[in-house]
Amino acid sequence: MPKMKTHSGSKKRFHKTASGKLRGRRSNRSHILEKKSPKRKRRLGRPSEISRADRRRVEGLLPGKAGR
């Protein structure tokens, strides 16, 4: 059986922490920023942990990073 390739788009968007959690960018930070408060924009700028519902799907796209 050949090795499974890592999804190219996913490896640019998600990364695994040392403890094994998945982190990625938050949504709502690309445009229409005038009406959003500075506090909200700061919070959106920091990466967040991927929810439990999405974690299994993202880990399937990152097979090479599963052992980290």
C-alpha cells in the first residue's frame, strides 16, 4: 500500500501543537473590519483550537503529521 499524501491546502492552514492539539486560523478576519471592535479583531488574529467535531476530518488530511 503506498503512503498517504498530506493534503497541500491543509498543511498550510493547520498545525499540531506539542501536546497534540490542532490549531488553525479563525474566520471573519479578512474583510469588513471597520464595524468590528479592536478587541474582537485582536482575538480573531490569534489561532484557535480546532473543535472536536472537525478534528477527525483535519487529522485525516494530515496523515504525515499524526505521529508528532
